[in-house]
Amino acid sequence: RRDVTKGIIGTPYVGVHFGMNIPGGDFAERYGFTSNLGGVAGYKTNKNWIYAADGNFIFGNKIHIEGLLDNLRDEAGNITNSSGSPAEILFFVRGFNINAMVGKVIPIWSPNDNSGLMIQLGAGYLWHRLRIESQQDEVPQIEEENLKGYDRLTIGFNSTQFIGYNFMANQGVYNFYGGFYFQQGFTQDQRDVFWDKPNEYVSKDIRIEYQFGFKLGWLVPVYKRQPKEFYFD
């Protein structure tokens, strides 16, 4: 075990985190509040620089797309399954991002030189789409290849910033970080037509998508085994 109170320690680490996202920009035109669950692996140097890679699974069920599947509804507003009965349709947003991160721990308001204010910048890849589920019903109009006309698949570049607090202790269970982050997606729609709006042109212009919120994570440093000391009389 390393003693974090005796100077700055360089160490690899892994961790998991959970975040809550408020949408903005073009992302808010389609989706509402989302959450993300992610993991991180990186290295903190003996100068308190951080180099890491993280990935986040994005999920939620707040959908703002007006008229979605209206072209499949009957006069009563129902979508029928293959048996001719009303189907139960559920909508979700699903996505992920992967980022390369660089940051710095500044040992202020901290009990040791390995803890303190943490600032990070990152850039990477963003992917998200609308997930449509018909539960136990079979609805051929929204299955397999047909689903692609409704899923709003969007892919592009992602940038992110984080400012918060990082705490490292001698015991791994007490290592954590938390703070606020801001993400910007520069994405494009990947489908050529939305089948619920077949007469509307699908723009290929860059979409500016924002997500910001609070993230809390747990870290596990991977310390190298310290050499044993032997004393001889």
C-alpha cells in the first residue's frame, strides 16, 4: 500500500461513474433529461497530470419528437400489431461516447498532495439514436430494416470539459471524484429520410448538441507492489 500523504504518487487507475444530463441545443429538440453510466482508465503522473480514456452509456426516456409514428396510427390513435390489436410502443434514447482525456489535479482544499481541484478536457466520438420497443407485440412497420426510418441515428465528434474535486486516500474504497461537466456534440443525421415525415428534407448540416450536469465517480488506484526492505546486522 502506498502512503498518499508522503508526496505526489504516479499511478494507473480505473473507475466507474454516474452522471445526470440536462440537454441543450439540437439535442434538446429531440430528447429531455438523460443519465449516463461510464468507466474510466488512466494514469496520474507524479506531477499530478492525468491522462485517461473514458466511455459513457447514455440512456433516458424523455422524447420530444412531435408526431412520431403518426403515419402508422389509425383514427383512434392506435398502432396495430400483426394480430390486429393495439400495440404498446415505448420510446427511449440510447447512445454512448468515448473520449481521450487530459487533466490536472491541483492540491488545494485537500488533505494531501494527490487530492484537490481537478480540471479535465476531452475529445472523442458520440453516437445516439431513438430506440423504439413494441414489448411483446409484433409490429412489422417498426422492426428490422423498417426501424431505420424512425431511429434518428446521429453520429459525430464529441468534446467535454470537467471541473470538480478528486480525493485519494490510502485505502482504495475511499477514492472518489465528483463535479460538473459540459459536453458538446458536433454530429450529423445518418438517415436520408424519416418515414414519419417523408416530405421533409433531412438536413446533413452539423448539429450542435449540448449535455451538461453532475458526475460522481469511484476510483481504484493500481499501485505497484513496493519492494520489501531487509536489514542485516
